[in-house]
Amino acid sequence: MLAKAGRIDDAVDLLVPHIDGWWTLSVLVEITEGQDRDERVLELIAPHADSARHARGESRCNHPFSNAQDLQAQVLERAGHTDEAVRILGQDIAAHQYLTANTLTAYAGLLARHGRLDELHELATGPNARTVLDVYAGALRDHGRAEEAETVMREAIAADDWVGYRAWLSSALLEDGRLDDAITVAEPGFGWYDCSNLLAPLVYPLLHRPEELLHLVEHPRVVPHHDHEEFQHWWRALALAGVGRVDEAIALAEADPRPWTDPRILKADLFSKAGQFDAAAAELRALGTIKAREELCKVLVRQGQAAEAIAIHPTAAEQRAAKPKPVPVPLGEDGYSLEPPF
């Protein structure tokens, strides 16, 4: 609040005695950005960065200021001392005097932002590849070298078929409008237990592009995902509604053996996705719950009926009253819970 009020020196003076770890040090850097206090901040960071620099050799991997070197480079960069930031952080990386992979990615990002692609390429090859190869490939794309970036990542997949490489490349191909190529790269993970690695990163950018989403989720290797069956039901229902096949969408959603929300709210949402706002509003009005009124407010706004939306939205008191009450945990005579821990 002091910083926002323009009292930056008071803000720093208040914070400094309480800097006891990575988070408070990050706050110091954040509140002083653009405030012409970089030299003072660098003086405050320096001892913590030096301590972190030597912690690895002393086997102190739980150092409270594990991000101090990253922050030191960040402040040097914003103060216009990019070469010094690269030199200091580069020396730390070369000497393995850092504690977390975040320092590697901070250095890679620094090199990428300033077009130092040769140094970034050297960093991204060898043992650091899984951590920073995506930063290098992204920098190539930013410099108009998308084909080279694709080649780099395909070669990495051929040498080390790691999910991170496939996830980056499939997302990049989707960004370029190459959906079928993106599917080909990602499809080995479509049936995995956890669909968040390769399938979900393709689905989410397509939620408002229903034709492409339907093409993706109807791929033969896209299957219900163990504890995530609702994802396939919901994604496909969204796609069907988006292309106007709302009856099929509703039937699919209603067939979900474990619906993740009230089926009537889900039905109204599908009507809304299909542009059938009157039908969506009718479903929600009939339901009349607090959640239904919240959703109805959104529908009315999309219909341009802002005044009615405001009037129908539940009050804060109604929302609080509708929240489920916590169930008391029975206690034994010794004061400990009688409930099993798992």
C-alpha cells in the first residue's frame, strides 16, 4: 500500500527488517520496479545471492533465499546492466553454484530476451536440455526461425522421447494452425492416466473453436481418462453444442455416469454455447438455486440485459448461506480425532 501511494522509501524501510526468505525478497524487487531504487535493492540482495551461491557446495539445498541469484540478475537487467547480469548468472551456472532449476530458466530467459541465441543454444544442449530447450526453441520462433525450432524439438524427441518435448512441439504446431500435425505429435499421450500432459494443452486453446475441438476429441486414441472421464464427456459435449448439435451434446452430457455439476446447469450451459440463450435462461429460471442464479446472470449479460442480471444475481449473504457447512469431526476423550487419517 505504501508503494502504491508513492511512498517507496517508507515501503522499503518497512519491509527490509522482515526479509526472511525468497518471498519477501521477491516482494522487495516487485515494489521497487520502475522506482529508481535499483542500486539500493542490489545492495540488499547481494549478501543473500552470495550466500545462495555457496550453499550448494555446503550441502544446504533448503536455503531460504534460493531465488536471490535470479532476482539479482533481474534487477541488473532492468537497471540497464544486461551484460553484467549475463556475466554473473552465467558464471554461477557454469560453476554449478545455484540451487534450483528456476535459476537455469531465469538465465535462459535472460539470454532469450536479448537475442543471445548462441549462448542459449550452448546452455540448452546436454544435461540442461529438459529444463531449457523449450526456451531456446521459443526464442528461435520469436526470431522468425520457426522451422528451425521445429527441427530442434523433433530431433530432441528422436533422441529422448520426453513428454515435455512433445507437449511444447504440439502446442507450437497448434499455434501455427497445424492441428493434424499437433495431434500426430501428441497422440501417444491421449490414453495416459493423466491427460493433462499432452491432450489438455491442445483442448483448452480450442474450447472456442468447436469444429477443431470436435476433430480432436473424436480422434480414435482419445479415451476416457480413468479418474477424468468427465473431461471427455464435457469436451465433446462443448464441441457438439458449438457446431449446433445441441441435442447430441445434451444427450452425451446426461450420459456421463459421474456428472461433475448439476445436470440442469450443464444443460443450460450447452444451450448457451449453442447460442440458444432463451432456452438456457429458461432452464436456469426453473432451477432457481443460488448457482443457477449466478449462471443466469451470465446468460442475461450475454443477451444485453444487464439490469435484470444485476437484480437476479444472488447477494453475498445468500451466497454465504448457500455454502455447505463444515461437518464437525468427532473427538475422543484425549482431544484427538476419531476419524481415520485417510
